[in-house]
Amino acid sequence: MLAASILLALLAVALAWPVPVILARARWAPRAPALALFLWQAIALAGGLSMLGALVTFGLIPFGPTLLSGAGKFLSELFSGDHSVNAGLAYLLCDCAAVLLAAHLIFNLVLTIVSAEQQRHRHRQLVYLLASPDPERPGTHVIDSAAPVAYCLPVGLRSMTVFSAGLVALLTADELRAVVAHERAHITQRHDLLLVAFRAWHLSLPWFPIAYRAEREVEILVELLADDRARHLVADGTLAAAIIRVAAENSVAIDSSAPLPRQGSATVATAELRVSRLLSPLPAPSRPTQLLVIALGIALIVAPAYLLVFPIYG
Amino acid sequence: MASLGELERSVMDYIWSRDASVTAYDVQAEIADKSSKALAVTTVLTVLSRLEKKGFVRRERSSRPHGYVAVSTRNDHVASLMHEVLGSSSDRRAVLERFVGQTTPDEAAALRKMLDGR
């Protein structure tokens, strides 16, 4: 299993650094956001799998030739207290590290989901009391605030879109339809699940520069995907105008009140990308490129799984 | 029959509109006035205790019947809600998905140019 362990470790390193950097710079990504999102998920999944897999396959070397036989022997030794296998300290440390890392990742995922749900629940209660349902747009609530904001709050099956009165006053009816379509796309495509998963990944590996990058990229791609959905219902220029007007108005609001948050420039980069995509649309990548990306994504997930189940003997 | 959520909203609206504390009977009379629907006092008390549990109203036990007052004003609640929405920490970003985030005036001007220069 040593060869499998080394291969998995190499894969983990590749997925932790060069591969995400290349994807984050890929020019085709904004032209095919769904494809890019698929690849990001494959990278995250394969990265976690190969990291854990490298530790497990190495740690089980003294216990058996394959993962299953090794794990079986390891567990029976652990619980029977009969220590017939003389495993070196390095192997046992790897076993411990694998268990700790797996527990850490799962714990962080659960924690992130629970805390996001709690915050949404509380927020939703406030919106229910403070905002009135929009009679013209079902599922939409209008809150009495001058700052032009629109957002959606995914809470289980009863998600809601919230507009401020300032936004309704700022935008034309068509632009409002564009905003509704955009926010509704977030809800129907369950972008919240993706965002929470990548946020949990980032929180559990904060020293991993790429985890933050992946979270940011996924946030942007999700916006592009929602824009694309909205384009089916409204003209590209209308959606672009809505984005620009809200961005411009928000900048005034923040200028007079609070200091600019750190993410300001990242947001504007996103807004710029969204607007330029709408005003001068580029064609989607060619069919062969798309198929190549899909094949790559599938290979990324299958490779570590294959190495785990059928380790190369050596 | 209005849903519990709608009832909570109209009860809260009434409490916010009054400076002094209100009793369940005041609320009952107000809702009967406004919507010409008769609510049992027990229903009103249920709504009030839910609002109390959520931290929107405080019960004053010194008088009988108990009076209820709003914990903070409607505007304060709207302000804190907006603060939560406008804060752009990654914490918030994962909780709610905003249409457009915060920009500086310069950045907004650059965006405007993109639209005008078409």
C-alpha cells in the first residue's frame, strides 16, 4: 500500500495548490460557471479524500496488504487488545492523524451548517415581523429601509427573498424582475448548500490559502450562475443596469456611514465581471473543452477512490 | 384564520405604535377593530408569549392583567437587521446571498462607465 499512499499524497498536494490556482485563473470559467463549479466540487472532494487516504493507506501498511484487510485487522487489534502486529510509531501516528482529520472536517461541517441555520432562523423571524409580504411577488418581503438591498434567505423549503423599500424606489419594474429572477435562482439551485460546504472547508483548514480562494471562487461562480438563469427572463442590459445601480447606490450609503469593509474590492471585481459578461457576452467553451473538463472532474473523484480500494501492491 | 406569523406581525405593529404597555385585552380589541375578526384572549396570549420568547416584547408582571412593552423600537430592529445584511464578513455571506455587495464610490463610477460606454 506504500505506492498507493505515495500517489494519494502527491494527488493531495496537487489538489491543494497548483490545480486550484490554475482553475481560479482559467479564462473559460466565467463562460461556463456550472462546469467550473462542478470542477471545484470535484477538487474539494478529491482533495479531502486523497489527504485522508494517504494517511490511512500508510498507517495501515503493517496491518494488511489492502485497505479492507488492513482496516479489519487494525480494528480487531484495537478492540481485542491482542497486539500481535508490531506496528512502528510512524504508522500509528498516521492512523491517529487520519482519525483526527476526519473528525475535524466532519465536526466543522456540522458546526457551520448548524450556526448558519440558527442565524438564518433568527433573521427570518425579524424579517417576518418587520417586512410586509409583497402582494405582487409571492415569496418576496419588502422591508422599510432606504438602503437599496436585495438578498435571499434560504431556510429549508420556505426560502424568502427580501427587498428594501429603497431598492423598489431605485429600480424600474423590469430591473426588479431581474433581481427577483437572480435571487430565485439562488434559492431553486440551492446555492446555499454549496456556499456552506466551501465555507466549512475554509474554516476547518484556515491555514490552507487555497481553501479561502476556493470559497471566494465558488461565491463568484454562484452569482454568475444566478445571472445566467435570470437572463432567460429579462434582457441582459436590464440585469446589468440593475447591478450597476444597486452597486452605485450602495457605495453612497456606505460612504456616509461606516468604514468600507475589507471585501469591498473583491465585491466590485465580481460586479465588474458580472456586468462585462452581460454587456459583451462570450460564447461558452467548445464542446470538446466541456467534455474534457467533465472527464477531468470525474477522474479526480475516481482516482483516489480507486487507489483506496485497489491499492497498488508494493 | 390568519396564520400565526401574520398575527405576530399585527400584534407587534400595534405594540410598536403605542408608547405605553398594552394588555392582551387591548390587543384583542385592536385586532377586532382593525380586521373585524374576533380573537380569543387565549390566542392573543399565545402570540404575546411567543413574541416574549423571541425577545421582542417584555412582560410587566407588576400589574394585573400583565402589560407588554416592546423591547426596542421598530426602527432599531430594522437598523440592526440592515447592519446584519450590509456587513460583508464571510460569516454573513454564507448565511444570505446578496444581489450586489458593497463598493466604493470610485468603483461604482467605473461600473457606470461600463454601462454608458456601450
